Amino acid sequence: MLLTAENIHSEVRNSRGESALSVAGELGHAAIVKILLTREDVNPNSKDIEGGTPLWWAARNGHGTVVGLLLAAENVDPNSKGVDGYTSLSWAARNGHQEVFNTLLTTDGVNPDPRGADGRTPLSLAAETGQEAMVKTLLTTKGVDPNSSDSNGRTPIWWATQNRNEAVVEALLATENINLEPKASDGETPLNCAARNGHKGLVQKLLAINGVNPDPTDSRGRTPLWWEAYHGHEETIKELLTVKSVNPDSPSSDWQTPLLHAAEYGYETIVKLLLATKVVNPEFQNSYGETPLLLAAQNGHEIVVKLLLEEGVNPKSRDSNGEVPLWRAAQNGHEAVVKLLLERGVNPDPQASDRETPLLITAQNGYETVTKLLLAAEGVNPDFKNSRGEAPLWWEARNGHEAVAKLLLAMGVHQDPENCDGQTPLSCAAECGHEAVVKLLLANGVNPNSQDSSGATPLSFAEQNGHEAVAKLLREEIV
């Protein structure tokens, strides 16, 4: 056999710097490992380009028999580290190889708490992947620090919380001298982490522990209550609001509050709970100038809008773009919210910073019912143009919204409003091939020969874009 021949060099390396023993260890070939270990020229601690030894690879891949053979060999280093700083025990913990883990941990001289280049220990790695048996064993092993933090300040309990490993969290919490308030480099505690990930059960478990701060802020100012409002967890919100030290109106660094989240996502019960505290500012504006009412209106949450209006909030508040709740509701076609706001007497024709009105933005999207509601409101100018000179009818023609175009024409709007480039609704409809709208406009007596600033006509637009049916209609009208 080649491996037993004296003239065969057993330390030849492949492109990864692996020896024959490393490859055999990595692949779990116990018989080959056994033969190679009998050779005097074989180095059982040889390292490849990743710093991995035969034992390191065997442990990483869970080859228990090979691990046993290598540990029995003379001068094998069980604490050898790869370039990642992980030892064989680290990899066994990370990959959940229980048999290999047990073998290594009971080996004389094995360090049970080595740190990788990222500061992670076997306990940290086992906690992350939910290896309950490993965690419990390590917690009773001398020399293991249950509060060790990695390069990001994250401890085993943080990792267990991050990955919803409740049994591991419980094991860690039962450990003497466990730090309940470790802060990672981003300021997160285990409670923050559980709240951020929506782990309602873990949040409640941590809150029940005496000494846990229920209102910690991370580096971006977010608290557990902030996150629970984001996720819509009513029961946890109720629990947190019973704690005097919890601030229900704490804003994050981007000026988002729990109420802003609850209003945006339509969490009616949470909105009620927060408003009932009487310390929450219902008019709070985030970094974009948006209020809870504006966000609720934007997303069509009618009941939340009612709750906020009953609280006496300003229905005319503007964000940094000059948009009001009515504008946002109209933009998204939320009929019930538009009707509710109009009934409250808001200005039906407010302009945003780009001179867009609710009617204009509704026209762009073709919301017929909302358009009717706005046109029926006193004070709406159906011919109002935005900063680009575009009127509601211009947009209806461009987007082919025949029903809404009929509605506007029946109101007596100007039939040939030009935008800043001199383009009329008929030119828009012809360019886009909206045959029904072209027919409608021609039937209402618009000028079929209008020219924009470049001299283009409705007919030239139709021909250029291959809309032959529209071109035919226009030729007949011109003749």
C-alpha cells in the first residue's frame, strides 16, 4: 500500500496547504488517519492556509472517530487555532457536533473558553445555535465565563436571545452571577434584542426578572416599548406601560415614537393604550415632519384617524414637503379617510411644496370616487396646475383614466390646459395611445391641431408612437 511505503513523502501539500493527514481528517477517513499516524514523518499538527490542523478539520466536520484517533496520538495540540482564532472545541460547538464536543471537553489540557478572532467563545457559539446540552455543560465547567463578550460586545445571552433560543436563555438566566444588562457595542441589551426581533415570549420572560431595566435605549434611542409598538404586541405594551420608569413617548434618533409606529401600521388598541397615558404627544413629528395622523391617513387606517381627531390633533399639520393628512389619503385612494377629513372641515385644496393638490395627485392615480369627493367639496379648483403646469385633466388624459376625465369635463374644466412644454391633454392621450380618452376629448371640442413648444401635434405624437387607431381618429377630425 502506498501509505506504508518508505519512499512516499506523506507531507506533500495540496493547493490549500493540506497534508494527507489533514485531508483524511477533514473527510473522516478513519482507516487512512490510523495508518498515517504510524508514520514518523507525519506531523499531526500540520496547518493549512486556513490554519486548520487535522484535528481542527475533523472536529469542525463532526468526525468523532477521527477526533478520538488524533487525540490519542502523541503531541497533538487540542487547542490549536485556525486563522479565525477558533479551536477544535469552538467549531464543534458552532456546528452542533455533540459527540465531538464531549470528547474534546473531557480531554486533558483543553481550554474550555478560548476566544476566536471575533471574540466568540464555545459558549457564545453554542448559545447562538441553540445547543442546550452544550451550554449547560459549559456553564458547569471551570474556567468558562458566562458573561464573555465578543468584539461587538455581544454575550452568550445576547446571542441566545437573538436567535429565539428560549431554553438556552433560561439556562443562562439560572447561572449565578449572570449579567442581565450586558450592552453590545450598539447599545442593545438582551431585552432590546428580544423586542427588536419580535420575540414576545422572551420579552415577557426578561421583564419578569427582578433587576432588569425595562426601558433601556440602544445607540439609536430605541427602547423595548418602541420595538413592541413597531411589532404590534398589545399584551407586552400593556405590561410595559404599568412600569413607572418606562417612557411611552421616547423617540428614536430619527424621531420615531411608539405612537408614530402604531398609527402608521394601524394598531388601534396600541394607539388607544398610548393615548390613555396622557403623557404621549399625539402631534409629535418625526424627522420628515410626519405626525401620527398623517401616517394613519396615508395608510387608510380610518379608526386610528378617528381616535387621533377625537384627541384634538391638528388635521392640517404639514410634513417637510408641505403634505397634509388629506393629501396623503387622496394620494393612496383612501376614500373613507378623505371623507372623514373633509367632514372635519379641512381645506380640500391644500398645496404641497411642488404645488400638487389632493385633486391633482388623485387625478394622477385615477381614483374616481376620491375625485368625486374632492370635486364636491367647496373651494376646490379643478383647473389648478402644479409647478410643471399640469392640470388634473392633463393627468387623466396621460394615464388613460376615461371615467375621471368625463367627471372633470362634466364639471366644466378647461379642455385644453397646456403644461410648461405646451402639451395639451389631447397630445398626452395621443402620445400614450389612449383611444377612448382621445374620442372623449374630441367629442368635447378640443383643438386637434394644438402644438407644443417643439411644434409637435397630437397626430405627430400618435404616428411617432405607432398608435394607428388614434392617428386615424385625429386625421378624420382634422379633415
